[in-house]
Amino acid sequence: MATSSGTVTTLDGVSIRYLSAGDETNPVLLFIPGWAQTAIQWRKQISHFSAKYHVIAVDHRGFGDSDKPERGYRITRLAADLDEVILQLDLKNVTLCGHSMGCSIIWAHWDTFIGSRSRISRLILVDQSPCMIIDPAWEEGVASSFGSIFAPSTALEMGNSLRGAGGSEYAAGFLRSLFSPSLSEEDFVWLKLQWSKMNLSHAANLLINHAAEDWRDVIPTITVPTLVVGAEGSVFGIHGAQWIASQIPNGKVEIFKESESGSHFMFWENDAKFNGVIEKFLSS
């Protein structure tokens, strides 16, 4: 089914670009990319689900083909942008599907925009730790139970690397490490083109803010059916996904095995299994 694009202008004057496919009278499936990613990276899901759903994928401010202002690179602002997309397009019966940082945006939206909760029917949370920074006071094993991976200084150091000489190469190397070794060179070249659309200083600011957030008190307040997807080959491990699902009434978890291209980007590397898992959840 053909994909079209449109824009929503936020109250602070930023144009947010989105892709849309499928019958607008169908239930809405809204895809939210992770850090440095673009809407079109959901293309394997857009083409699959547009037969039964009104599928939308957004480019965050500063990424893809959205405006790139000098301000607003924090999770709360991106959650506000998401809410403006939902309200301006008058979307109802919405399933939000977020990958990585996209999950944090969903959690911020759920926590902050309580009046919009009635528009949300389901959540799909794909491979994100609820708390990325390791507290030095934690006992052994606590960090892995949440999928926490950063020392307190790690995000700041990464931000400095992104802003410094060779920042583009650093970003590409870091993002490549999140895929399976079997990722094709053709795919990698195309993905690098998507990542190249970001301003590295803006991306650094957003990464630092994203890493500092702790959503563990928000997750138990979720009341809609939720699917949590994790992967054995992910940088986060599998225990954080299991913990998230355990905190949500009607929460379910699906873990991709490493042999199933179960990387941080399993939705790209094994779209057949990923789409099947999502389809089963949506029809349950």
C-alpha cells in the first residue's frame, strides 16, 4: 500500500514529519524511532501492517526529515511533540510502538499527558532499559536486572565523542555495534544515510538526557495491554524487558534468541518474526 507523508507544526513552531499508510478508518499503529533513527527505518513494518491498520511513523525533531531547531533535545519535549501529533491528527484507538529511546518517549508521554491516555489502546515497548545508569551503591546483580549499562559518566563521554573530531565515524561505529555481525553492507550503507541526517551536537544533548532518565516509578502505572520485546543479543540483555513486563498488569514479554538475529534492532534484522509477534499481540 502506498505511503504518504505529512507534517504537524508544534506549538513552538517545529515541523514534525511523519509517514502514513493504510486506511485512516482502521485502528492506528504509531511507530516511534529510537535515538538517531528515522521513520523510514520502520519500512518493513509499514508495508506489512498497512493492510489492516492506519500506520504512522514519525521523525523526531532534529532527525530524519523533521525540522532541526537549536532547542528541545530532551525526552519530555519529544513526548510533547508526540502528543501534538496525536491530537492534531485526532488519532484514537492508538497502539504506540517505540524502539529503544522511543520507549522512553512513550513512558514520558504516559506520565505527563494524562488527558491523552484515553486515546491509547495498547503499548509495544521494544528493547529499552527503564534505567540506563548504574547506581554505584547497587549490590551485584541489580544493574543486570534492569538492563542498566552505563556508568554515571558514560553518556557525557559519549556526548563529547559525538561533538568532537570524528564524531560521524564514532556514531556509525556505535550504532553498527547494536546490530548482528551478519548485517549486510548494503543495509549498513543505507542506515548510515539515515543517521547522517542528525546534527551530532543535538544528538549528543538528547543522548545525555535520555540516559539520565529513570522510568521505574512510571512503568507500574501503565494500565493498557503492553507487549515488551527484548533480545539475547541486545546490549541491554533480557532481564530489563522481563522486569518491565512483570510490572504492568496484562504485560507480556517476547525474547528473541541470538540465533534469531536477536539484536537491539531485531525489528529490522528479523522482520518476519517481529511482525508475526506484533500481529499476534494486536489480535489477542
